[in-house]
Amino acid sequence: MDEHEALIHDLQDRLQGSEFYRWAGVELVDASPGQVEIAFVAGPHHLNLQGLVHGGILATLADTAMGLAVRTVLQPGRRHVTVQLGVEFLSPGRPGTIVAHGRSVKIGSQLGFAEADVRDPGGRLLARAHSTLSVTKERQPS
């Protein structure tokens, strides 16, 4: 297994190992060091009262893509958690496949920075996000 396949396998295992991501239907599309693309199919139960994809769903996709992008460049034994998330909603989301592309911007010894774009199947930008992540040692099992 080459490095790209190992990275893909690790991220897929992480998503599939989470009941939340299995329930949400978030799937890994592709990944490389510092970049991740995930997809999600929005259905009627993901719509707000106006019939648009709920902003919380778009924010979740962006946060997930950014976190996974950071994960791809962390040193072994390190973990991350979002401490700040900013999202600008730019266009209304409609039911169908939505893709989030996350990018690691900078990873320091204690903080990481990432950004993401969330797009519809036609490539229309639905949201742009940025986050600050705490980077620490992996917790030891107790």
C-alpha cells in the first residue's frame, strides 16, 4: 500500500468508525497531505423551514473537511480539535450532493489553521469557512 492509499484508508476508517459520520452519510472523496474532499447527499430531512439545506449541515461539512485536512499533516501522536469556526454562507443549498474541500493552511506546535469551500454539484460556492484548531498530544487511555 503506497502513502496515498494509506492516507485514504486511515481517513475512511476514521469516518466509518464514527457513528455520527455514518449516520450523517459523510464520505471521503479524496485526500492528499493538507487537503481533503468529502461529500454528502442532502435530502428533504436536511432542509430548513425555507426549503434550503440547513446552514448547520453546511458548517458541519466544512468543519469536518478542515479537521480531516489538518489530520493529514499532523505528526504521529498528535491530535486536533476545533476551537474556533467561522462560516460565510454565500448561496442557498438545494437537495443533492454537496462537496466540501478542506485545506490545512498552517500547523504549529499548539495551533492549526484551516479553510474550506462547500460547493453544490454545479460547482457553485455555497459556503466558505475557516477554523482555528488546538493541536496537542494524543490522549493516553485511562
